[in-house]
Amino acid sequence: MFNIGLTGGIGSGKSRVADLLAQWGASVVDTDEIARALTAAGGAAMPAIEREFGPGALTPDGALNRDWMRERAFADPQVRLRLEALLHPVIGQETERQAAAARGPYLVFVVPLLVESIARWRDRVDRICVVDCDPETQVARVRSRSGLTDSAIRRIMAAQAARASRLAVADDVINNDGATSPEQLRAQAKTLHDRWLALAAKTGRQAQGLAGTPE
């Protein structure tokens, strides 16, 4: 299957782009959604998280206490590494399970930290698409939806790959700055969707041709 890696900084709008692509028939595997499910109340990762970090890491209903964990992860990078060591293997397993079940014309992996793990993803996907916007727009969007302070948002941004690093690995870019209207965002996504459909079809024909080549 033809694979797209979709990424972007926090607040860039990559989830909206993924939703549009799904509406048009693409299969979407969202690693953020997988992580949220694993760390929800009753999530598969929660027993290991409680054992590693204690009851303070849980909300009263048993989900991951994100504020508690965020404060400690920013104060001590080792906390973040310990959490990643627990989560990344199970996220990877569920990602591959969902990918194997995908049946769309092409498959989109939504990976917020794709650039940070480029060694893994560069050979896993056929194209990398970056949803790009300026940092001030990122801050404004995240503030409006989350209630986090500007300083907390900027700390999250600082822990992600720099904007220039994301753009440097991009095969395709969708501009979603503050001045980008929903219609403009949709038009950019549709242009790429159509392009990827054509590439997926071409790749499929080439694969069929190779399969039919006598040894």
C-alpha cells in the first residue's frame, strides 16, 4: 500500500487534514489517538504507568494525569524517557495492527514526532507531508483549545523538532497559517489527495507488473 507520513507541530492542524483525507477515502492511523486510547481510563498502558510512576500519575478515574506528567517530564528529561520507553512499544504494536487492517487506496500515518524519529519513518512511508504554520499561530490555537499558558505551550514546542527541520524532510507541504481559511486548507489537502491517489495507483500497477514477471 502507498504510505504517507503526515506530521506538523502542535497546533498546526494536522488532525483536521487527516480528517479530510479520511472523508475522501484514505485509511488513517493516528498515533496520537492510539496514545490517548492507551492512556485513557482502563487503557492498556495504565497498569505499567502506575507501577513505574506511582498513583500520582493517574487521575481519579484512572487515566493518565497529563498535567502531572507534563510538569515532571519538563523538569526531568529522564521522566519523559521512562514514559516513552513504556508507551512507544505498545503504540508501535497498535500502529502496525491498524496498518495491516487498512483497506483504503492509500494509508496515512499521523505522527506528531515523525521528524524526531525520522530514521524509523523515512523508509516506512513513500512521502512525508508537513502541515506548516507560524509559531504564533500554533500558540494561539493551542491556547484556545487547551487552556495551557503560553509558556507551557512554548515549552512543548521547544521539545519538538524545529519548524525548519520539519520542512527540510517534507516531500509535500500544506500551509495552515492563521490567514489560511478552511476552504483554502481543504483545497490544498484535496490537491494532495488527488496526487497521492494517482501515485498509489501507479505504484499498484508497478507492483502488479513485477509480480507477473517470470523468474
